[in-house]
Amino acid sequence: MDQQRKHSILMVSDFFYPNFGGVESHIYYLSQCLLKLGHKTEPDLNAFAFKIGLVVVMTHSYGKRTGVRYVTNGLKVYYVPWRAFLMQNTLPTFYLTLPIIRTILIRERISIVHGHQAFSTLCHEALMHARTMGYKVVFTDHSLYGFADVGSIHMNKVLQFTLADISQAICVSHTSKENTVLRSGITPNRVFVVPNAVDTAMFTPSTCRLSCDEIVIVVISRLVYRKGADLLVEVIPEVCHLFSNKFHVKLCLLIASSVKVRFIVGGDGPKRVRLEEMREKHSLQDRVEMLGAVPHARVRSVLISGHIFLNSSLTEAFCIAILEAASCGLLTVLPDDMIVLSEPDPGDMVHAIRKAIVMLPSIDPYAMHQRMKKLYSWHDVAKRTEIVYDRALQSSDENLLRRLPRYLKCGSWAGKMFCLVMIVNFLLWCLLDSWQPVESIEEVPDLVFIRNENEDVVHDSI
Amino acid sequence: MMSEAPIFHSKYSYHHDGKAQQLDIHEILVKRSRLGIFLSYSMVVVFLGTNVYFVTTKVFCILILTFFEVNIRSIWSILVCFLLAKFLHYNPVKKERVVIMPAFGVQLETHYWSGRIVRLFVPISKILSSMLNECVTPVTCYWSLALLLRDEGELMLVFQLIRSVQKLQPPLKMLVPVWKALRAAINCEETSIT
């Protein structure tokens, strides 16, 4: 069997640990699974021509956390000391990040640059510089964006620029693919759909089943407009009123309800004040518990204290929170027997909650957890991402003159501006190459982490 | 006589003498840059000339507005020239030497081209470990060798070249033998104590 070439991946995003979120955990879990795939020792006849040797993450510094850090399994993270200026994004400088990105790409012998999240300025700059230097680039979009407001129009133009010359793109759902293709104008056959997954080992159901005398509905999300916090303000009092430990006989529905419903709301945000006001207004202090911001490590303990998980988001590209809840055995969103969908309207949501309460006794949390384990797994995501990398590596190397026409298609004025930006970037790269040649940048030696009985010892394997 | 073949890279050269009177001596020499000398002296001349020009202009100025304008221009020019002179200032370090005295301590020496030598001795009992750090700045990454000392909050850099004005950064292949020798000396000391 031919010896497999080892390739190194650079993941770039403004969003990484110690920040917690969907993008952060996606990058972390994907990197860990890619590292594990790369260290497989048994020969795989269906393996690709290359093998993942190294995964490096690049992000901006978080407070005092700056420099190089090694996290689990030797995943190397560069916290570049560029300060975040708005919502964890680095200041967009266009060309000032070129020296550090070039240094990292050369010293780590990177083959593919994988950027995450359209909202990340560091990601866009890194992909631009990587393309100028001739590296293969892959981009993953994690969110849905609109088309009408000024912010979205600007963001879509930036995305159009980045995706004009991308090797391959990944979206986390088919809806997200449609949204990305419409926003950026990229050809659909260059966009792969690789869904997110959930760490089912961390999100397991509770060992003892909760009693159904009192139904607990859990809501964990950022309390912002986009996550439907305003809908919650209307839905919670109505549901509490309907299921308030009184005997109801509804002739039209033929339901005798003697259950009491309680809510646990975790998360923080600008809309929290509205929820607190709702609590006071309807005197629901004993039935609605507000937990505030819940650290990610405590999310599971909150989830297993409930029966139903309610997600009221107006838009979601791919909702990992729902997967986490389903993995813990809560009744949520998914295959028809695991999900109850509704329109983003309070009346419809109340009806859906009522339906969920009726379905509750027939739910087996462990069976749900096992199904989730098979359907959504990070190892599967990593294998599918490897296919995308393989396709990206097979694309041809092109010089600047052949790449420039792609930018001209972005618009009559914007296209010319983008071309100018890329030409200036190319000239700056040539200047940097002559000032600091590639030979003067030392490559990092391979480090092998050997776990001793009492301590970890790092050995230089070269 | 040097015991190992020297290593050369760009403006640095590494020499190791492991047999001189039971001392382990590691040296990193820095080549002089003629262009650096010329540019730094010419920048000093420009800096002084600008200062003299604007000071004399100020003396003959009558109007407050003009005085203020000249002040701003002069401050800006002085600042720019100062920064250029500082940046291109000729680095006077000739070589950095690490002398490892087994079971006794480590002596760090900095030799300047002017003839001045700065020495710093660290007893072996004070050293917990030596480490190679990857340092990241907004524009570059480089390696540095540092000592972790007992009861000290800060790491001690072995090579002051990192901290010098011109930010000279010896390559990793020169730092690794020094790091290994320091670790060997520290481990020997620990086993002899236990």
C-alpha cells in the first residue's frame, strides 16, 4: 500500500475556548476527532491518499490567555495577541495579519486552512491570505443570515468575497446550504452538507426516571430576540395557567388534565428583564425558576431535571441544544416520534406543549439516547469532513491571474475593489517573502506526548 | 578547541565546548551588520540635525499660532527620527555565553562589541527547570529559552538577545542543545539530593 502523506489542518476562527458556544465546540470536537483519525494505526484499504497528521487552531487572545497552548490530545492553539473589538471579533485590518498567518502556515507545514463562521473577521482575513499564498481553503458556515438589513448586506458582501475563490465549503444543514448559496453566489456543487453532532458520552439521561406528577419544561438559550425569548414571555403564563393542578375536562379535546407544569429557564441576555417582569405580573415565582447563565459543564444537570425541552428559536442553522436535550432523553425535536414542531406563534406553541405532555409517558430516555448516539456522532462528522479535505486537495493550483476573474463576478464596483485588494495582498506577500524568506522561518519539530505514570513528558521525536 | 561542530544560521553561529575544565560552555555569536551601523549613525545625525533646526526656528518665532504649529511639527519629526534611530540602532551584543558548572550553578554572560561583559550567576539549587517557550507576537512567532526559578514570579531568559532592542532571535536548533544540557545538569542535581 502506498505510504500515506500526512497533512496538517489549520482551523481559524475568532470563536474558540475559553468562549463557549456552538462554533467553539464544533471546532474543538472536530479537531479532536480528526486527530484521532490521523493516529489510527490499522491500515484502511478505503483510506484516502492523505492522512491527517496535525491539527492546529488559531484564534485571538482572550484576556491574559495569549500565546501557544496545548489542549487535550496535543491540540495546539495559537492565541494571537490581537485584541477583540466587537462581540469577540478581532479588529479587521486587512493586511496586518498577513505576517503572523504566513509565519504560522510555514512553521506548522499547513496544507489546508479551514475557516469557521461568517461573522469572524480573523477567519476571512486568514482565508484571503491563505489563498494569496496558494494554500487550499475550506470554509464552514454555522449560521443563517438575512438579506434585508444593512448588517446582513455588508456581511453577505464580505462572504461573497471570501467564497469567490474557495476550494470547498461546508454547511451544517440543507437549509444553511440554501442560505449560504443565495447569499454568496457560490456554485452549489462546491458546498457540502456535514451536520453537527453532539457529545453523547457527556449528555446521558438521568439514572432515575423523574415522576410525571409534575412536568418540568426546560428552556436553555440566550435570552435574545432571535432565540424567541419574546415568544416565551407569552407562552409560559398560558401553559402554567392551563396546567395548574386543577381538574380540567375539555369536551372538545377530551383531555382530563391533573398535571402541574413547571418551567426552568437557563440563560441570560437582554430579554431576561421581560421574563422577570412576566414572572412578577402573573405571580409565577414558584412555577418559573430563572437560573441565569448556565456554564456548559452544568447544562446536563439542568437538562436531566426536566421532562420536556422547549426551543423557541426563530431561526437556527443547526440546533445543537436540541440534540443535547434529546441525548439526555428529553422530548424535543427530531424524528416524528421524538419531536413536536410548531409555528413561531404563542397559540401554536401552547398546543404543541400540550401534545408533548400527552406523549410523555411513552418516551424512553435511554432508547432516545441510543438513537442519538447512532445518528449524530463527531467521528462521523470528522470522516465526512475528511472527504471535503480530500476534494479540496485535488483542486488545481492556480496563479493570481487565473483567480482574479472570479472576483470580478462579485459586482460591477465590488468586483474591481476585490481584485485590487487581492493584488495589493499579493504584492505585500512578495515584499514579505523577500524581507523574510521562507528558509528563515524554522519549522516546528514534531512533538510526541508520552503519558508517564505521574506526569506527561514531551519528547522531541526528530 | 571546540568539542562539537558549530552550527551556522543567518547571522548567528553556535559553538559548544564541553571539555574545558569540566565546564559546559555554550556560545551564540552574532555577526555584525555593516548596513545596520551605517543606518543607525546616519539616523542619529538626522535626529540631531532636526532637533537643532526646530529649536533654532522656535527661537525666531513670534506668533503663538506659528509657534504652536512648529511645536507640533517638531514633536512629530523628533518622534519619527527617535523611533527610526532606536529601531535601527546597532545592536552591540557580540555573543551570549552559557557556562554550566555541574552541581554548582549556571553563569549567563553577555559580551558587547564595546568590550563590556555582563555576567549573571544562578545557583543550581535555585533553578527548578529550563524550558523552551514558543512566543507569539502580533506579527511573528519565535522560540526562547528560559529558566524557571524557585520563589520567583517571572521566568529568567537565558539569552538576553530576545529582550534587546533589535529583537534578535536565535533559531531553535541552537537553543535545543543548551536546553538539553541545562536539563541534564538540573536532573543530576535533583538525583544527587534525593
